[in-house]
Amino acid sequence: MSIRVERADLPAEIVKRGAGFLLTSIMDSRPHAAHLQIEVAVEGDQVEIRTPAGRTSRANCDMQPSVTMLWPATSEGDHSLIVDGEARLDGDSHVIVTVLNAILHRPAPPANP
């Protein structure tokens, strides 16, 4: 089950969760995940996430700007936060993601032994 996160509520959700994963891919669709520190900013009705990123993440964002960010559930009853956005490079070390959509997603049920 997914619950839409309103843009006005998203900055607080991100700050509460701290570091998250930036998921990128390149043209041949190989995925790349990086665990990164996050800064969030609001300008008008836009939410932007700024993060220092490594060479592979920056190169992937430059070639394929559609990205996903993930904050996994950390406790029972908690939901994962999943954010889709468009990335752009900011200088030599940072990526800025403009948020397009955000949801809270329930964790998978425990596996049967």
C-alpha cells in the first residue's frame, strides 16, 4: 500500500529520516545505489534535495536525469519513503533532485520460515 506524501509535508519527512539512497542508472539500465547525506530546500511549490555525490552518481545523473531516492523503513510499522525526481549537477560535487512525486510505502510482510 502506498500513501502519497504532499509536497508541504515532504521536507519534514526527509529531515526526520536523515541520510538516504540515491538510485541512478545509465543508458544500458545498469542501476547504481549510493547512500548519501541529504539537504532539503523548498522554493515556492518546488521541493529540492541537494546531496554531495560521487563520480558515478554524478555521471549517471548527467546522462539519465530521472532518479529515485529511497529511505527504507527503520522500525516495525514504519513506511519506506520513495521519491522520484529529476536530477541536475551542481558544481563538481553535488546533485540537486527536483521532486516530482513522493510516497510512503509499507514494508513487505515477514517471510515464512
